[in-house]
Amino acid sequence: MRIPKSWVHIIAKKIIDNLIARELVSPKIPLNKLLDMAEGLMIEDLMVEDRLNDEVRTLLKKHESEIERSRMDYRALFELTKKKLIKERNLVL
């Protein structure tokens, strides 16, 4: 996650407050429930990259001995693998 989790509540509240102030939305559910839902969606979206990084680490760990033997740059290999998966899955990070 690129931003601290502690900021998610603050950001979600500012977004919702702005949308309501500009009369772009009129909530039909209690504000605290709307805020909880927005936070959940934001955290889920922010966690996509964390899950992808974990998956890349797992993939590279399977080939750890080959990577060491060939003296490949782990960081470069990590980034290349990550970019390939992003492209294959049409992810937006």
C-alpha cells in the first residue's frame, strides 16, 4: 500500500464531505455507514499492489536457486515479473 492505512479514513471522509457539499451525491444511508463502505473500497483497491507483490515474491522464491546461480538481479527480475503480471491482468495501480 502506497499510503498509510491511518490516512484512508481521513481521505475517505474528505471525499465524501466534498461530494455532499457540492451536492453531487445525496446519501440514502447513514453517513457513518457510507464512510465505512468507502474506506473498505479504498483499502481493497490499495491492497491490489500488496497482493501482487506477494505473488511475485512467491513466484521468484520457486526459482531462487536458479536466480542465485545465474547471478540475476533480483530487484530487476521482480520489477519485470510485476510489470508482466500487471499487463496480463490489465491492473491499474
